Amino acid sequence: QVQLVESGGGLVQPGGSLKLSCAATVNLFIFDHMGWYRQAPGKQREMVATFTIGGNTNYADTVKGRFTISRDSGQGMMYLQMDSLQPEDTAVYYCNAHYMETYYWGQGTQVTVSS
């Protein structure tokens, strides 16, 4: 019943911006953890930005100052605003949420940064 769907990925030039969205089929209040992860070819999946109940946020050092995670519980949406994108940001971005001792993942959305 719990499903996550990412959207907003695409092709963007270096220095450009994208805003990713994650839509959940359940009320976001049930999640004790939500965040964004990414995986580039040949690399391990890594944490990008997380948001937890209690107001704590965490960012990977590589995206600090460029990415912003946010959430609209009333809309059942989580977002990742990505600014000053670089080729190194190219990856499949995944929405993740934790509920009832289970981590749920979306199918991912491709972000390609290239001139």
C-alpha cells in the first residue's frame, strides 16, 4: 500500500536547476524518516539529503549549499531543490521513507547534467 513515486528529473546544463518531487500514497506523518538518495553508474547508492520527524536535516558534503530538502505533509509530497548542478550530480535519484521497520523506495528519476 505504501508507494513512492519520483518525478522532475531530466537533462540540464551545468549550473542549472531542477526540483525533484516524491509523491507518497500514504500520509507523510506515518514516516519517521524520509530522504533522497542517488546512484551513479559504477558507484554505490549514497545519501543526498534527509529529513526526519523532529526537524533534523542532513546533507551530503558534496551537495551542501546547493540542494535543499523540503516536505509538504498536507500534500503528501517531499521535494529536493537542486541548484548549481554539476556533471558529478548525474545519477538516478531515489525517494526513501521509513515506516514500520521497512524502508520504501521509489523507482527513481534520472538526472543528467551535461552541456
